[in-house]
Amino acid sequence: RGAKILVDDSHGCGVLGRNPNSEQPLGYGGGGVIEYFGLDYAENNIIYAGQLSKAFNSPGGFVSCARETDENFGVLNLAKNSNTLVFTGPICTAGLSSAKTTFDLNAAEGDLQRKRLLA
């Protein structure tokens, strides 16, 4: 119960999703490997990290976890005080716009595109 699981899903985020089946083997929504395997963030103390440069072709990355995991381990405080964030600036507006556009595309037609990957 006390162990943490750190999942670096840089390649799965945007590609794998929830409820995979024979019609949609990569799953739906593109939420990543955690959704693909139906895991619960809080129950499994999962710290989920990834980047947007793979499936979303945009700069940036993220770290997320359940509130309970953060309260127990201080994950997000650790992430926001890491050297790579302390000595860098925010994502430029063009990169942010690119990420938002690809998120919108994923929401609108991502399932169709994921289905085509294996066709």
C-alpha cells in the first residue's frame, strides 16, 4: 500500500486509451496506458508522467497523480521544484497553441485515427 508506481507514458499518451476491444484495439480517448489497463490512480499510488512531443507533436510535459498520492508523497511539490523547471521558462504561446489544437483534434477524431493505425 505504501509503494509508489511511476509511469512514464511518453509514447502511450494520446495513443492508448480506455476499454480496448477487437474493434478499437488501442482503446478510446487516448488517455494513455493507465486507462488502457483500467488502473486506478489512487488505489495504486500511481504517479503519471509524460510528454506532448510524441503523439501530440508539441513541446511540454506533465506529471499527475491522485490527490491522495500527492498528499502522502508530495509529488507535485517535488515536480514543480525540480531543477529542470527551476531553470527554464514556460512553454511559448505557439507551443501552447499547438498542444491545444492537437488536444482538440484528439477529442474530435482521435478514435478514428487510432483505429486507422492498425488498419
